[in-house]
Amino acid sequence: MALTIEKIRSLLGDEADNLLNHECKTIPKEKLHLPGPDFVDRIFVPSDRNSNVLRNLSWMFNTGRLAGTGYLSILPVDQGIEHSAGASFAPNPDYFDPENIVRLAIEGGCNAVASTLGVLGAVSRKYAHKIPFIVKINHNELLTYPNKYDQILFANVEQAWNMGAAAVGATVYFGSPESNRQIQEISEAFKYAHELGMATILWAYLRNPAFKHEGKDYHLAADTTGQANHLGVTMEADIIKQKQPELNGGFTALKFGKTHPDMYSKLTSDHPIDLTRYQVVNCYMGRIGLINSGGASVGAGDLAQAVRTAVINKRAGGMGLISGRKAFQRPMKEGIELLNAIQDVFLNKEVTIA
């Protein structure tokens, strides 16, 4: 049963009015390129993307419960590398088996499933024609001691193409010492993926110990993540994945980069929807869709947190959510229900663009 607006309000609790009735007075919605059934025709057809990229983008936008809306619900399961398989799958060991990952995406009504070369390759002949595959080609490997934070290539673009993938995904740790190499590697990979007809999705993350300053985490600031998004769309990512902002003023607090007072007074505010809208604005005013990550699973509060994230993304002008641990670290039936709840926010016409 779909989430009603009353149920959404109940899950938002004391924040319901603040989130559902907020009017954005920074960048008006009329200036944005918003998701819709015609998004591929309206935005990507005039671009330099070739016909095969358009076909794969259309396949993603026309799969699952959000088909035909212009919104995306993607299941990402690369945590076996990014966070260790034991830590990721201990809450539900069924997901050590790649087939269950793909089944969760299909039965959960997702537009696509994103995972590693090994996971998707293990079941590609059975499922690659049933749901769009997004092959994540680089990862942060955490078995090296002491740990280091670097995204390195685990796969190449041709391997993704050979298994019938619709898209490739990759992470760049903007702000890290290795970011220049990562930008060059992934720019080249995205160029080749487009030539072969696959879409491209960038995890545009920040990573630098200095971004945690005086008790605040500026990895989650609107100004710094917004600039990461802008760099990502410049690399011709077709979709940007970004953590939802929780504060602002990273550049000013850390005293680096280039800023302008209007970034903080006119282009955004302290409201979570306005902070996320600034991320959308940096994605070429929404020409490249912003999907926010679902974050770690915390247990009983996961459903409410997922719905909150979805409401903020949609009202800001974003394109959807990419939520993994909240879904796969619980029994499949409950994971499906959580994914469906996220999708219901984007299907609910009473949750409007602010």
C-alpha cells in the first residue's frame, strides 16, 4: 500500500510542516530543469550523447515503480569492498550471494542496480536484460594496513559493456591528495563509456581530514559538495550521486577556495531544502540529475530517515535516491518495503517542488 501524505507527515514528525510547506526563495524552481517523463528528450537529446547512451538512459528512466516519472530509485551494493563484506552483510548474510542483491532491486521496484564487476558479472546472463546494470568500476579498498583512502580501478569499461551494462559508475574523492589522478582516470573512463553507449554516474564525494573542523563535518557542506557536483558534471557524468548537505560555509570555515557572500545569503539558506537545491543548481541547474545517498542503516529509524531524505531531494528539485544499507541490511521483505516507501514520496503528487 502506497504511502499517503498523512503517513509521510507522520514519519516526518515535528519537521512535517517545515519540510512539506517550505517555499524556496533562493533559486526559484522555474529556473531549474526538473525531472519529468520527457527528461531524456528535453535534456539529453540536444547534448553530445549518442543514440545508444540515450537508449540506456531511457531504459533506466522507464524501469521499476518510478518508470515514466523522470525520477530514479537505485539500489547500490558495493559496500562489500567499501566497508568490508563481513561488516556489510553480517546483519543479513543472504546478500553475500549476488543473486539476492539483484532480486532485491527487481522486487523492490528499482530503476537500476549498482554493484561491483564481480557481483553483477556472477549473474549477468540471467539478469542483465531484466534490470539496468550499473557497474561500479573503482572502489576504496580497506584491507591495506594502515587504511588509506583512495579510489582505485577494479574494472574497466569494456568489461561492463561486455556484460550488457546500461551504465558505469565511479567515485572521485574531491579534495584528497589523489583526486587529480582520479579525475583523469574517470574522465577517460566516462569518455569511453559514452563512446560504447553506456550512461555514466559519478559518486562526487569529498575526502580530506581537514574538512572536519572544530566539531563540524564540512564533507556535508552545501558549498563544498556543490562544487564537487559542478566538477562532476564537467566530467560529463549523466547523473551525480551526492550526500545530502547538513550545513554550509565549508569554504569560509576552512579558509580556502573561492567564495562570494551571495553563495550564503542569496543562493541558499540554512533550510535543508535550500541547501540541497544549491547542489541541484551546481548540476547545471538540474540538467544533470542529483540523486542523494541514503546513508548508513541505524535500525528502527531507517524508514523515517529515508522518507525525510526523499522529501528533501524531491522538493529541492533532485532526481531521486540511491539507498543501499537501509534496504539490504534487513530481511528482503522489509528491504522491499523501505525501497517502496522512498519511491512513494516521488510518486506522491502532494509532495511538490518547493
